[in-house]
Amino acid sequence: MRIDVRGRNVEVTDELRDAVSKRFSRTSRQVSELATLDVELSEERNPAIRDSQIVEATVHVKGKTLRAREASPEMLHSIHEAAEDIRRQVKRHREKRRNRWRARRAKAQLRGRAA
């Protein structure tokens, strides 16, 4: 999976890039090599907003676009929460695809026996 990290009002350091790749590595093992992950790190500059560190993650997989947005006072915590949301969505997507495949296969077997 190709990972693209960019920042808005935040300098993307090597530490942040490593944190993103580490947290999303579990997800990258579950999706195709052709999938892309776009992560945008941003910071709200309004002091009244407590959860100012925002992470938006978008995964483009075959036939689906999965998105997660998390905000917290710390950037690393936001990255962790967004990674968990994406992991959960990818797992659900994989199960749906797997169940469709099994249903089609079972239907084809039933047609073969009835004919």
C-alpha cells in the first residue's frame, strides 16, 4: 500500500511519518498492494478548540473509499485513533467481499447440481 502523508498548518517530520507508517502497517497487510492511503495532518490554530490536532485518513481500495477523521490534543493519539477506525473499516469491507464470494460460489454449486 502506498502511503502519502501531508500536513496543513503542521510540519510533517520524520517522527510523524514513522508514526503513521507504523500505525497503518497492520492495515497495509490486509489490503492490496495497489491500495493508496492519504493521511492529512492538520492543526486548528484557534485556542478555544481543545482537540486541535486533527488526522484525516482516506484509503482507496478496489471498489471502495474508506475515510476516518479524528481530533485530540495530541497528534500521535489522533494518528492512533484514525488507524484503528480505518482498520475496523477495512476488516468489515474484507468480510463483505469474502461473504459475497462465498455466496456466489454456493449459488453456482446449487445451479450445477439442479441442472
